[in-house]
Amino acid sequence: MSKRAKTPRGRSTDGEKRQKIRDVYVGRPFEGLADEPEWIALRELVPAASAPLKLAPDLVERYGDRPVILATVLPMAWPAMTKPDGRVFIGLQRHVQSGDVSRDLAVALQCALDTPVGKTVNIPALPGVGPRLQDVIVNAPLDITVHTGFEFWLEDNATDDPNVRASLERANASIFPTVRLSAAPATYWCRVTDRSHVRLVLGDDEDRALDALSRLSAGGGLLLGDNTKFAGMFRAHGLLAPVWDLPLEVEAEEWEAPVAEFSKRYAEALAVTEPLTAAERRSKQGLLGRLQPLR
């Protein structure tokens, strides 16, 4: 009976050194992008939306000016897909990811550009060190379109792929009504089974944002109006995202003015530089107790 040859750690049986890929955690993966809060909102709050992206100049030189579309989610939560007409889609909400979402998206885009048009894109689970999203696209505000369904995945609203069709039907069935509000950046109204919500992502440093919310809470300025409730907030990719419970029957457009008024109060509280008062510190402790670490 032959004995299995022992292989030194980190080397393959033919003696070649095996590359070890380490995961890296980045707490604010979208930091530095023009619309950091919107990127987070699309990843965490919005069911169906898309936005065009432009490739960085060096990628345009290599691949041409290929149309790139950012999507909240793609069929079967694919990280990326290519279309026969040359378009590239990248998905924010996906099953496999590393500790740096920005690096994941850059690799998904790169792999899609290297894939023949219309073919399946293969993407590594751990991308390793390399360019990040901020390096591969033109840094500009997002032109977001919120959709009522995922038909934007398809050409002419049709597909011969039964897996994609089934994924489309499941995804459409899971969508809850969502409206992007214009009163403040990264702010979305949605209606779920028994209530409505306004959710927004604050673009300021977490500590400053928390202090501003604490001042508003202590002064009675945290609510959006009568019959509303501050439901709490979560931490998403390094920023805070407050959530309000709203009356179910009131439509989205009715919350534009209350959100605008809240944004003004928040900006005024954010500008205060004095230490928190005792009441504000108590409010801060209460808010921290309702902070959920989403990402």
C-alpha cells in the first residue's frame, strides 16, 4: 500500500505555491462616492430600481463605452449579467459577498466585461486585493429609476430561460410599493402589509448624526407628524438609517413636506457644536438601544 505524499502547507502536490486569498472588511464600502447614501439605500431598502453607470476612462479604452446598469437585484441574485446587445448589469443585492462590497462590485463588473456578450458571468467568491468600485466607474450622482417590477431585466419583457422567468415571477411577487421621495436624499416611502414607513440613509458621520438625532429626540423634533412613530434605526455600511412608522392609508406624496421639515431640523441640530445636555444624553442612550446593526 502506498502512502499519501505529504504536501507542505500552502503548496499544491506539483510543488507550486498556492495563492491564499484573505477577506478584508471595509465598514464604509461606498465612502467617497458622490451618492454614498443612495448606494446604501438601493442595496438595503429598495426592492426594484436601476441606475446607469459610466465606465472609468481606462476601462472605456479597453472595452469601449459599454452601457452599464446598476440594479438592486438581478435574476437569481446573480452578481452580474451580460446582454446580447453588449449591456452589462451588476446587482447590489446578491448571495455571495466578501467583507468589501465595493471590491465585490468592481470584480463583478470586470468579470462581466471579460465575458462574451449574452453569456453567464463567473465571479470568484473572494476577489482578493485589487480595484474597487470607486476606481472602475465615473464618480457621479445616480440617476435612479424605481420600478414596480423586474421586467427591466429582459428584452421586450420576454425570455426563453425558464429559470429567469421563474425568478422574475418570484421577485415581482415579493415587491412592496416603494416611492423615492424628493424632499431629502436617499429617502424612500414604502407600504407593507399593515403599515407604511419612511426610511432614509443619513450621509453624515455616524457619531455626528447620532448626536443630531439625540438633540431632536430630546426636543420633540424627531417625529414626522401626528400619528407617526420613530421606529428606530439601523447601521448600514457605516451610516445610520432612521425608520418611521406611518398611517397605512396616507400616500407617499403626503410625506414630502414632513420629510423636508425634518431635514431642516436635522441640519440645524447637526450644526450645533456644544456638548449634549443631560436630557440629550438620555435620549442618545435610548436611541442606541434601538439601533440595529444591519450591515
